Amino acid sequence: MLQNGNPTQPRKAIAYIRVSSQRQVDEGVSIQVQKRRILEYVRYKKLDLSPDDIIIEEGVSGGIPLWDRPKGRILKRKLSTGQYQGIVTMKLDRMFRLTTDVLTTIDELNDAGIDLHIVDLNGEAVDTSTTMGRFFLTLMGALAEMERGLISERTIEAMNQLRATNKQFTKSIFGWNVDENGMFVPNWTEQDYIDYMAWQINENGMATAALARSLNKRGIKGKRGGKWQGNSITRTINNDFHTKRLKFQAPSWWGSKPWHRT
């Protein structure tokens, strides 16, 4: 349960920064860029932000709900102390992917008297201290989710079309093999590794870079025999294609490990 702070105190803020891949660094959302933009905003808004209250999350997908991420859990614990009246992040997708996640989190923050500040939402700074700010933030979250859904639908349609014409993908997918009919079937040994990766990151808070080093040391290779890196682990465990394995009969040993998802 989040708690409200003392309204007579200066508005104390906490910042949240996230990068999940090298591609995002190349696109201008690196840790350094996010921190600089947030500090500029904090100075403009005259918020109180301590260097110790800048939380940095690396190698974690935005598809994971905020409070379920390793640093997201730290963020929630800090907010629960009642010392903070605001969260500052550079972009909406640094914190959320799903509109439902946006709505539930904003409601929870509002109940605790904590404002959410987005430094750059389509070129504008927005915060939830006003009704218009809350509305605009929710609207943009819904539009972003719709765009991702349309991309996913187009991807599935293209995959089905390729299958219908008996064409195979040129790109291999870790966790899957192609059978004699050109159809993808689960590689359950690799699926085991996928669930193990997700478990280590989401449940044990293991950094992707450390996990990559561990996998490489154990001789576990990628689909094409290459070494693991933090960003390749992130892409692998967040590939929505893996949900299709539910259509297949799992082997008898599936479910024997604590990380197996069913």
C-alpha cells in the first residue's frame, strides 16, 4: 500500500529510468539522455530529487508490469514510506506498455497523493496533478497500446500467409524448430532455458548481463550457436511467439522445475 506524504513538506520526487536494449540507446533513450532530461525537468518544476532517488532499470522489458520488475519493486517500497510526492520518468513507455497498467498505477498513485510526471509525451511534458493531465496520459497510453496491437496483428497475418504458401522463415527462433511441413514446433529443451531466463530475471532479480555470463559459462548457446548477451536474452523471453506453445502437448517432464510456466 502506497502512503501519502506530508503536504507541508517540499515536493520530493523519485525518478525512474529504463533501457532494455542497445537499440533504445541508439534511438536516444540511453540512461544518460533520460537522466539529463529528467534533471532539467526537475529543476524547472522545482522538485526535490536526490541522486540516491534515481532508479535505473537495465535489460528489462516494458511488457513486464512496473511493480513486477526488480527495480520497480524497489520503487514501490520507496514510495510506500510516504516520503515522496512525485515520480518522474522521461517517456510513458519507460514505465508502461499496457493501458490497464497505466490506469491502475495512476489510480493507486492518486490515492496516495503521488503525481506522475512524464517529461516527454509526444513532445509535451504531462503530469497527473490535473484532470486534463490524467486524461491526456490515459489517452496516449491507449493509443500506444493500439499501435502495438496492430503491429502484432500484421505480424501474425504475415506469418500465416507464409505458412499458407509453404514458405519458411529465414530467421530462426530460439525455442522452436521447423518440422518437415515447414511448421514451427516447440523445442522443449530451449523452452526450458527460456522459462529459466525469465524466472531468474523476474523472480530473482538477476541482471541480464550476469545471466548472459552464466549461460555462456555453462555452454548454453543461442539458436545459431552464438553467445548470449543481455539484449538477446531480453528479446528472447519477451517474444510473444512463445505463447503459441500452449497449443502443443508438453513432454512428461514439463512442470518439474520451479521456473516452468504452463
